[in-house]
Amino acid sequence: MAYSECCVKGSLWDGKPAGEEKILANNKTYVTGTNPNVAIMIIHDAFGWTFPNTRILADSYAKEADATVYMPDFFGGEVLPSDILRDTSQWHKLDIPGFMGRNTKEIREPEIFACARALRSQYKRVGVIGFCFGGWAVFRLGAKDKEGLVDCISTAHPSLLEKGEIDAVGVPVQILAPENDVMFTPDMKEYANKVIPTLGVPYDYQYLPGVEHGFATRGDEKDVMEYKAMNRAREAAISWFKVWLHLD
């Protein structure tokens, strides 16, 4: 399955990120929050680790889920320019096939796992959330045979997710699913809702009507329906992390 136009649509949010840029397992990383025991890793969408919206979301997770939040660069320093969200006439300049060819699962999985191992070595509890591109990765991190690297996973509008990755999940899993999503198709939604409840893991499926792929990180703050869906997804993820990362 290839990326589609929906992966580069959306809006830029008001606000300014409050975190810092550091290094995690050799990857440049946005870091926000100060909890010494609980970490959340964000696996970004096509706009990468510098995207202001996702950094603002990371700040919210850090504050409201009481965690130190990390968003590493998993595109080798390359990001899609966020300005195209304001100027759709520039879309023709994007080489999405080339971009995805440089960022396949096989290329990026080793560093994603390296970052998760680094967090596991430092923190008592580790959660991970993936948006769009990051969706397949959280399932792989949460697989039954993957070293217990994470304690729970969440994903909003996952892309490139395969049935086998759903079959293998072995930790509490949350899916934030918009009504309209050409990447996380009705068939895949049906499959997830059929299979995951048989795997013996806690499962939270959030259905967001009236919105489409990308809403959780690129929804329009000025659109009432999208704004409500964005906030519902944000609050659902925060609640999920509160439950599974704060067990004391």
C-alpha cells in the first residue's frame, strides 16, 4: 500500500512547543517533560519530528499524562515541509514515492527499536504512540516476542499496517480510528476489531465520526467537528497512558 494525498493534508495549529532537542540512541529527538520513571515515545507521521503540531501534542502528553515524552527523528533528517499545509499548490513538488522508498519499514525499524531499548533501559514504564507512518511501528514494538520493550501502545490513523502485525500484538493496545481513512481501511478496521479481542490483551477502540486520516495531528482547529475529534483523541490517549503507565 502506498501513501496517498491524505497523508499530506491538514492544518497547522496555534501554539509554540516548549520542549528541547536532544539525542536518543543516536537520533535527534524532541524531548518534553520531567518524569524520571515514565516515558512515552511518539513515532511521527510524514511531517517528521520537527512538525510543530506533534510537538505541541507531545507537550500535552507530558503534562497531562505525567511522562517524559520523546519524539525521535526516524526519517534521517528529512521531513516534508509543513508549509505545504498552507499552500496546497506546492503538493506537486513532493516526491512521496521517493520519500517512502527512503523510509521503508526495513530501513527504519532498527532505529525505532534502538530508541525503544534506550528508553526501556532508563524508565520503569514505557508507552508508545504512532501517527500515520508510526502506526505499523507501534504494533511491532508491542509484539509478543519483542523483548517487552513497551508496556502499552496507541495509534491514530495508522498507515502501512499489516494483518500479521495485528495478530502478533501482546500488550494493551489502543486505536484512534477516524470514520474516513483510505490507509486504515474498513477491512483493516474490521480485522482489528475481530482479532484483537481474541488475543487476551486490553483493547480500546475509539471511533471518531465525521473526520478523516490525519485528523489527530493535522486537524483544523477552526472546524468544530475536527476540533472536537482532535481533543477526544488527545484525551483518550492521555487516559490510556495514565492507566497503563502509572500502576503504583
